[in-house]
Amino acid sequence: MAKVYKSVGGRKLTKILALNEAVQAELDVRTFEIAVRAEELLVQHRADGHARIDIDEGRVDRFVVLSDERGQQAALSIEYGRQASVVVRTDKDGNDYLDAVPPMDGLYVLATAAHLPKKRKGKVKVD
């Protein structure tokens, strides 16, 4: 009967496998493919926004990121959509006014690009 060890030389077997050169190369390929698909989907909907697709690299994992740091920081709304709301804005003279923000369906750019199910984020309760 074979014996499977949880660690080798003090390192977890899962970590050793994850850091394998071939595994890391495949992660790079798949991350790039997802990022390209996500960028294609985002470009189809971009009017004048600043959102972009980035790739971040951790020690083991890769991340495809929808970033809107240069714009309205609306990446979450772009991905999952938003409900209608009213916000207080200030004009150039310093006067406050109410502005209606219309609802928007999510584009699910990252979920679609990664072939994941489209799930809307649940509401967060604030007590």
C-alpha cells in the first residue's frame, strides 16, 4: 500500500506542486487568456470610462483584476451592477444638489471571461 505524505522536507505537498515550474507556466497562460477575454468584453462597453484589466501576480497565484482606480472607482458596479440611488454632489460654486444615479446591470466581465457563473453580490446589512 502506498503512503501519501502531507509534507516533503517540511513544506506542504500542495505548495510544492503549486510552485512547480510547469504549473506556474500554465497559470501564466490561463491568466493571460482570461485577461484578454475580459479586456475584449470591457472594450465592447466602454464609452469614456477609465476602467481597465490588470494582471497581478502573487507568490503562487495570479489574479485578473478589473481596475477603475483612475476613474470613479466603480469596478464593483461595473462587474455586478447597481441599484438606482440619489447622491449629493457639489457644483463649481460650492452649492450642494441632489443627483439621481440610474440603475445599471452588471457586465460580469471577469466572470464571463473566466467562464464562471454570473452571481450578483448579496446585499450587505449595516446595523
